[in-house]
Amino acid sequence: MSLLTVGTVAFDSIETPYGKAEKVIGGACTYISWAASYFTDNIKLVSIVGGDFPADELRQMEQRGVNLEGLKIVNDKKSFYWSGKYHDNMISRDTLVTELNVLADFDPVLPEAYRDSEYIMLGNLTPAIQISVLDQLRSKPKLVVLDTMNFWMDVAMDDLKKVLTRVDVLTINDEEARQLSGEYSLVKAAEIIQNMGPRYLIVKKGEHGALLFHKSQIFFAPALPLAFVEDPTGAGDTFAGGFIGYLAKTDDTGFENIKRAIIMGSVMASYCVEAFSLDKLKSLSQNDIAERTDAFRKMVHFDIPG
Amino acid sequence: MSLLTVGTVAFDSIETPYGKAEKVIGGACTYISWAASYFTDNIKLVSIVGGDFPADELRQMEQRGVNLEGLKIVNDKKSFYWSGKYHDNMISRDTLVTELNVLADFDPVLPEAYRDSEYIMLGNLTPAIQISVLDQLRSKPKLVVLDTMNFWMDVAMDDLKKVLTRVDVLTINDEEARQLSGEYSLVKAAEIIQNMGPRYLIVKKGEHGALLFHKSQIFFAPALPLAFVEDPTGAGDTFAGGFIGYLAKTDDTGFENIKRAIIMGSVMASYCVEAFSLDKLKSLSQNDIAERTDAFRKMVHFDIPG
């Protein structure tokens, strides 16, 4: 199935207690596309970069099946740039620099060939842009997944609530689920959020895994405990990419398959954090993915005789 | 199999954002015994209380198969008393009052009939007391489980390390695992802690579940997301009680059965937190336990075709 992904393609500078990476490739759409590319080669990307973005990076994505007709290149401007420094726990972080650059003018226009896409991944962006993308679709997609963050709840809650009515799956973290719903209990929060639109809520808890809520059903996918995390940047986007990539491949949006997709997202994210930027994510084999899927299965499987 | 449990039997006063309970029944050994009593009626309790502890509470425990020959009652003194107030997240809490009372003189003497116990649950206490209990055993037990906390790492690390060499299973939380090992990564921490003695490490993460480490194997048991948590006090002890109770019943200390025991501990803990004190834990049916075990199974089960 065709997969449309919208979000940033950017540069990051990252500092962790264990190392530094200066102006490396980042951006939600980049991580999403690379992760999804292990499941499907029918990916349509919508984003914007400056003239400073390496042509070779774009060529590599095209070779993975990512269509870049929807990528606007503004030659006389610079790409979006984010710089951050992680605390010792490798979870909380300080933003050091945010240079919007081309992103300030991002007003995505979907190419004709994109408008019948069936699986839509709206990366974390202004809710108004996410709405505009949905408005440009010609036919009702099979599944719309939206990622967002607390910032948009603070400054654009009305728009966010508007786009949520058109979304099937929302991915946010536990604090954001509490903020969006006004409820501390995630069970109650999930009920309220499902009433806002999304029939699936995925609560991402980083090293504590991810929870899926759907009606009264709950599924839990752990995060794989890793001996070494080099850089958590992009883990959430990689999760989203693996998730929707698997769904686009299998074309089944039922609860059981959504569970499988969450495991595949978790598998991809577990590789993402083992290296800076896309260093690990670019060089996986199908065997790597199968092996780690098996590790996830073993980690949660139990059998209690009745 | 015979189960020996050592720890506090006490009073708690608890305040949460949702309610208050004044001088209710608490204590690690109380929670452990009640939780274990759903799996075995051969429980030997070692603890100390004052003359103020209600005889009816003791009678109820005896009716559940808890032998109280090892409970010292000091008539002219008061029982251990703890008072605490939970923050809005229902996880972090402030201790308001700690009155050691009889606990200050606790020097457990094991009755003759206790000294051949096969499953040993050492609740959170001074490591010196935990050592003294092990010293009084006549035969090598089948499994020794030890619970401890950061306080003992701060004030009695040498004794703690001594007792750890004689322990099969250690249960601590993630911060304590990091403190004990000096490693942030739980995978590395688990390796170091296993080298200190325990062949199984259980890392309790509260609402984020529990991780089991054994050699290079990892098992993850989620916590059940609950619509309402009334009082988290005793959840860790209830977990431990369900865990060792199930092991004493099934008499199998292999990895697969330890996994099952962790699920049973999680099931019991999920009930514990739904009410103050032992209010919920005292009135469960085997059907309640089976139902929730099934909820845990459903929550993590997935099947990905190869």
C-alpha cells in the first residue's frame, strides 16, 4: 500500500554523556521514512529542506523506495536545525538551538500522485499543517497516524483538537496524554482521547515501552533493555515509521495487527538508539529485524497452566 | 512447600490525593503473608508487634494458614508505625512519621519448626537481621528471596553485600539497581548484581512493570494500567508475596516458573493498590486471580507470522 509521510528533514547536533555528533542528519520524516523502508518501498515524502542538505542523503532515500517529489528544496535557504544535550538519564534533554530556517515557510503542497495515499503518517508539526495535508487528500485514507507533542497543546490546542477528529491513531507520551485529557490515570485519559477522534491511542513511555489503548482493550509493548544507548534522538519517529511501514505492508488495521505493528515499531526504535543519527538504522538486514522481534517475543512470553 | 517470611507487621497512616487512612494494618510481612496465602497455607511468619496490635488481625492470618509461632508480641510496647503522604503521581511520597517502637529491639529467633523452611522471603529490614535469619536455618533452603532498599545501601552496604552472597533472588527498584551496581544501564547493572550473589534480579518499576534478569535472559512483566489507584502502599511486598507464594506452591525455581511467579506477583499487586491497607487483598477469590492473570496474558500477547 502507498504510505505518505509528512514531517521535518533536518540537521541535528547532539551531545550525550557518552559522545557528540555535530550537524548530522535528522528530522522526523527522515527517521520515519528509513524505518518504514524496511517494510515497504512505496513511500511518498512531504517535507522541505534548504540548499545545504546533502544530495547524497536524498539519493540514498530514493534508493530505499522513498519518492521525493513532495520534498521542496529551497536553494538559497538553510535546512531546519536542532541542537540538544541529553542529561545523564539519556531521557530528559535541553534544547540548545532551534533554527527554523526553511521550516518557517513550510506550506506543503501534495503532488497529484500523492493524493490517493492509503496510509498517512503525520509527523510532529503545527496542527494547521497536518490539517492542510489531510485536506489535500482526494480519497479517504485507510489509516491516519498523527504524532504531536505538548508544545502544540500549549499553543494550538484548538487546531490540534480539530485534526484529532480526523485521525485513527494518535502517538504521544504519557505526560502528553495526561495534559491532553486532564486525567492522571492513563486508562481514563485513553477513554477521553478516544472520544476526541482517534480510535487507537499509543502512549510512548521511552525506556518503559509503549501502551496501546483501543476501546476497553490494552496492549503493552516493552522497550528492549539495552546495554548501551548512544543517542535516543529519533526513537519516537523511528517507532512511528516501523509501525506504519508494517501496516502499509500488511494492509490490516485491526487490533491484532496494530499490536504487531507496535512491536515492529519498538524493534526499529531499539536499533535507532544504538547509534547517533541514522547510523544504525541505515544498515539493518531483515535478519536483524527478525532476530530482535524474537527477542521481544521471548521477553514477554509466559504460559501459566490453568 | 514451607514458606518462611520475615519482616514488619505494623500500623500505617496514609494520605493520598484521593483519601486518608488512619492507623490501618500494614507492614511488609503482613502484605507478603496475605498475598502468599492465596497460593499456600504453609506460611511461617517471623516478626514483632506491640500489645496494641489487634488480636483479630492475627486470628485472620492464622485462618489463612499463617503460623504465628515466630511472631513476638511485646505487650508493654507499641507496634512499628509509619505515616506517609503520597504526591499527585501516587508514586513518590513523603514520610511524615516513623516510630520504630518494638522494631528497635527486633532480634528474630526462629522456632525449631521453622528451621527447615524451603522458601525464604526476607522482607526489607536491616541486612544484619536478614543474615541472622539465614544463620538460623538448619538446612539449605530451595530459594532465598531478599527485598531491600536504598536506605540500607547508604548505611549498611557491607552487610548488604554479605547477605547478597546467600540470596537467590533480589528484588529492588530501578534506582536502587543503579545505586547498588554503579551502572545506569539496567542490563549492565544486572550483570554486576548477579556477580554479587543473586542468580535472579527483579527490578520493580511500579506502574512501569517489572524486569527479570537471569544470565543473559530478560523477562518483562507489565503493570496493569488501572482506572483508579487508591493506595500504592504495600504493592512491592504484595508482589513479593504473590511471587514466593506461587513458587512455594509449584516448587520449581527454573527460569520459566520464575517468570510465571512474577506475573502472579504482579496480579496480586494490581489488586493491592485498588484499596487502602489490605482491604482488597483480604477478599479475593481464586476466580479474581485467574481473571486478572488472563488480563495480563492478553495485555502482552502478540503473534507475528515469520
